[in-house]
Amino acid sequence: MKKVLIVDDSPTIVEITKAMLKEEGFEIDVASNGAEALEKVKQFKPDLMLLDIMMPDMDGYSVIKALRREAGAGSPDYTKVIVVTSKDKMRDLFELEGIEGYLVKPFFRTELMDRIAEVLGTDEDIDK
């Protein structure tokens, strides 16, 4: 079973995303801010993080930089990241930053699952 960490300061987005992923059979944990997300990565060891960029105190970019410092890309401990944002037209920036994928809020279940399949690769745990 694949593990997904949802990081967002919006309880509504968290609950909607959590419900979508639970129905698909993912194991889920949640963090409401960047500092909590970094702690959860150490404890929960997710395969994937769905990360909101715009959060108070520690934004998503700071979380990504901290993740990369602790476990470089390509390391078995590196958590893949899909950025979740309300701002469209940021694709080029995300690609430059080396982020594995992104979603624009609001998103549909099919968009979420397609993006997860692209980032984690297809296997029996991921429905396209």
C-alpha cells in the first residue's frame, strides 16, 4: 500500500483529498503546516507528498528545500512531491525547481489519480 502525506492549511482541501485517496486504497497522514510536514516525513515515511505551496510560516518551497537537504533526490529516503496550488501558469517554475508534478485547485479525482500515477509509476495500487 502506497503512503501519501497531505500537507495543506485548508481543512476542507485536506478532507476532500483524504476521502479521494482513501477510496483508492492509499495509507494517508496529514500535516497542516510545513514544520509538521517535515516531522511526519521522518515518522510516516510517505512515498508521496501532496504539498500546498502557499502556507503561513513555512511555505511549500521551504519544505521542498528542507527535504532535499535531508535526503537528496535519488536517495531511497527522498519523498516525491506533487505541488498543489491555486495558481495556474506555474508549470515552468515547478519544472525548473525539479518538482515531480503539480495540480491546480480545485482538481478532480481523475486529475489527482493521473498525476499520482505519473509520479509514482503505475502499479496495482494506483488506478489510472
